[in-house]
Amino acid sequence: MHAGTDGKKRDPQRVRVLAYRLHGQATEYRLATDLLDVDLYPARELAALYGQRWEIESVFGELPLANNQMANATALPLDVTPKVTLR
């Protein structure tokens, strides 16, 4: 896989692609990661962490400041950085 900015494809990046379905759903999700060691990073664990990350992301979208509902309010310095991230 090549980075989107590498138009000449000079710097390829090896990735592992996981395909999975959430319990009871038909939609297939795919996750590309550079965490290649299957023993250190089992597919089920990565899929679970990725799901948790998107739950957190959806909460950010519901925050009033994120939706510009409080555009005239004074922005407070809040640490809302996700603590669970995938590389």
C-alpha cells in the first residue's frame, strides 16, 4: 500500500488488512493496520479496539462545539483526545 501523497509510489508501506463483521450484522468492515505481528495483535482484539474508537468518535460528533451549535461561546480548553488509538 502506498501513501496517498506518494504519487510515484516510491515508499510502499506493508499493511495487514482485517475483514470482520459485528455480531448480528451483515455489513463487513475492513481495517488496514501496520501492526503486522498476529501474536502480539490478534485480529479480534484489533477489531474490538477499533469499534471502541468509533464509539468515542461518535460522542465527539455529538458535542455542541463540534456541531458549531455554540459558535459564539468561549471555547474552553478541554482534553477530549481519544486514549485508544490504532496505528
